[in-house]
Amino acid sequence: MVKIAIAGGSGNVAQEVTDALVATRKHEILLLTRKATTELASNNIIPNVTWITTDYDDRDGLFEILQGVDTVLSFIVAHSDPGNAAQKNLIGASVRAKVRRFAPSEWATSSFEHLPWYAGKAEIREYLAELNKDSKVLEYTLFQPGQFTDYLCYPYKTSKHVHPFQTQIDFDARRAIVLEGSENARITLITAKDLANVVAKAVEYEGEWPVVGGIKGDELTIGEIIALGEKVRGGPFTVERLKAEDLKAGAVKSSWLPKIDHPSLSPVEIETMAKEFLSGMLLGISAGVLRVSDEWNRLLPDYMFTGAEEFLTEAWEGKP
Ligand SMILES: NC(=O)c1ccc[n+]([C@@H]2O[C@H](COP(=O)([O-])OP(=O)(O)OC[C@H]3O[C@@H](n4cnc5c(N)ncnc54)[C@H](OP(=O)(O)O)[C@@H]3O)[C@@H](O)[C@H]2O)c1
């Protein structure tokens, strides 16, 4: 049994991972939240799971919370943490409390080209690399799983906690927006459940964590995802193709915009960020940001991932 602290423990992805860790019945889990624990009382009944109201500005308080903790997993959304203040204090307190392993709030892409909203993740990568520059101060891995397959099931929810949002490949409305000429760009997909299971196995993994921790659930080209969509939805998709030069000039000429209603965004942000988000995703995908490596597949060779076709066929079965 190890003691695990989960920062941003009330979030979508954190709760998915917590469920997988709880299912092993092997760990003591501390869920860190800025909220009052009375707001989360119903969750206190899970055995070996404790909510801790946390002030991330209080470095001594963080140090106290992390006493005896083996592994810290951070799910603090970067764009809600100005200057990465909370995550940097968490890293500092982890080092001070002699935490063995740390996972920063990555959980997505291999790189951040064209994705300005992930600038905070990029900065934390540099911060951790600098920390270990001369000798290893803190073991860490950058969990990089690509995109949740679950998002291709929008508006249906296919995991217990991850809130679905619409993407530019919209199976429900049988339509897609792609960057012209990007049909062969590759995307790594993973179900939220598989990501959670792999993280639970990584926590138990005895060897050293790799710095780059790619996890490949499945990998398809944009063209293959659209073809799969047409197969599981039983009809052709309307595909709009946008030009890179238009997007780079700030002109998003699609007839519709995906609604990225992530829980960390306000309704106004969802509206105002829609064009920037679509543009960034299209250019980023074609630059390979959603194609990740397979370090964790190689370290955990017995883990069987759910393929995109199997998952999506089942999820869309019988849907109008
Ligand atoms: N690969 C994918 O397809 C994919 C999809 C979704 C998310 N992700 C990644 O997964 C991670 C978690 O995302 P999520 O969807 O689970 O987000 P979420 O539901 O919004 O949860 C994030 C949590 O971070 C905490 N938080 C926010 N701002 C904070 C701050 N300034 N200081 C301290 N804590 C703060 C909040 O906890 P409290 O308010 O309780 O303190 C919140 O519950 C992110 O890195 C995101 O990029 C990846």
C-alpha cells in the first residue's frame, strides 16, 4: 500500500483515476481540493479516501499534507492556475516532503504547437527538467495519452466522470471539420477508463518512471476516424476543409463551431474560445500534437487497450 495525493481531486479525470486506484484496494488516497470538504461530504464514505481542503499558496500547509506521501498526481487545469503558482508550490512541497514520484497535470498531448491554452503545461515541463538538471531531485512522468475516445461519443457520456464535449469530428451530427490535406495526420485515442487503469498500474510499477510517458490506446488517421464514424453511424459525413493560411490569419470559415464545454470554462469562455480552439486543434493535429509515444505500453505489456472501433461501435449501437 502506498499513500497517494491527488491534486485537483474533484475534477473529471482525477475522479476517473481515483476510481481505478480505489478498485485496487491497495492505497491510501488523499484528494486535495480548494473546496470546503463539507461540499464533498458524500465522497467521504469511500474507504481509504480522504478529502483535504487545500490552500496551494500555503507552502508549509502543503508540506504537512504531503508527509508520508509516495506519489503525487496533479490534475490542476493549467489555464486556471495563473503562473502555475499552485502546481509549482505542489512540486516544491513534494520535494521538501520527500515524495518519491510526481505526475504533473499533463494527461493530453505530446507537444503544444498551436495550443496556447496549454502554455502552462509547457512551462511545468521546463520547470521539472530544470529541477532535475544536475541530479534527480524528483522522479516524474509526463502522462501523455492523446485524446479521449469518449469525446467521439458526444453528447453521450461513456465514462463515469469525464464530461463529454463536442469535437471537430462530430459523430452525432455526422459531420467533421478538417485541415485541408490533413487526412493522414495521426491521432492517438484512449478511453478514459483505460487511461485510469494504466495510471493505477503505473503507480504500482516498481521500476523508474520514464520522463516521457506516452500511452497509446489506439492510433488512427483523421481519414480513418471519419471512415469509422461513417461505418458506426451508418451514413456519410459532411466534411468541411479549412485552409492553414486562413486559420493562421485568424479566419475560421467553417459553417459551425464545436462547443467545447469543459467544466473549467465559463459559458462566455466557451463562446469566445471556440474559434481559437478549433483553429489550434486543426493546426496542432496536423503538426502531430495528438500523436503520442508508447513508453507505458512497453512498460505494461500485459495491459489490453480497448480499440477505438470496438469502443465506438458499442457506444453508438442503437443511437439515433
Ligand atoms: N486527453 C484528453 O482528452 C483530456 C480531456 C480532459 C482533460 N484532460 C487533462 O486532464 C487534466 C484535468 O482536467 P479535467 O478535465 O479533469 O479538469 P476539471 O474537471 O476542470 O478539474 C480540474 C481540477 O483542478 C482544480 N483546480 C483548478 N484550478 C486550480 C488552481 N488554480 N489551483 C488548484 N487547483 C485548481 C479544481 O479542483 P478544486 O476546485 O476542487 O480545487 C478542478 O476540480 C488537465 O491537465 C487536462 O488538460 C485531458
